Amino acid sequence: MMKDSDLMGIRENNSTVATYITFADANNNKVPDHEYIKNALVKLADARSAMAGEIGYTVMGDVNIAKEVANQITQDANEATHSDNIRKSTDILSSALQNMQQAKYPSLSTAGSELTNASKAIKPGMLTDNERQK
């Protein structure tokens, strides 16, 4: 069994994780629109699945649901549930990432809570900026 320290270098060697990190870094100062949010969530779900495969962690089907919900964000511009979909996707992903982190990286116990806290800050039912402009 690998120790935490043995697992830490894997992300640098995983092209899917590198793609997510590059996307996030390149868009760090961008005002997020629906397309950006969808892409970020889908890339994060893909990176989570890729890392799970590399470290031998079983991926649950919820991550696929998170991607489906993220894709709904851009499917209907007139839909008023975008914040609900963003929150649902981020809740699923933060839980999935936190579970993987606790199982495989227990020494990083506080790192996973940042995404969970950010997800909880999203208010379902609130219109996103794009929805308010319609």
C-alpha cells in the first residue's frame, strides 16, 4: 500500500489533472460565465476520476451525475435553475473529492473542506448573473 507521501507526486504525471489545473490557472481572473463553470466542473470531475484510477480508489457513479448536471448549465439559456445545477454538481464533486482525500490522503484533512465550503456558499434558487440579465 502506498503512503500519502508516495501519492503526492502523481498529479504532476496525470495529463487529465494537468489539463484541469491549466484550465483553472488560465482562467483565474476571468469573470465566470455558464460555459466556463460547466467546463470547470466537467474537467474537475474528469480529473477526480483520473486520479482515482491512478491511486486505486473506486469511483462512484455520482461523479457522472455531477457531469450531467454541469452540462445542463449551458443547455437552456432561459432556464432559471442554473444556480441549483451548479450547487448540485459542486456538492457531488466536493463530497467525492473529500471522500477520496480522506481515504487516500488522510494527512490532508483540511484541504477538502475548502471546496465543500465554496459549494455551500452557492444559494440554490438564486438567479445567476446571466439569468438576471435576461
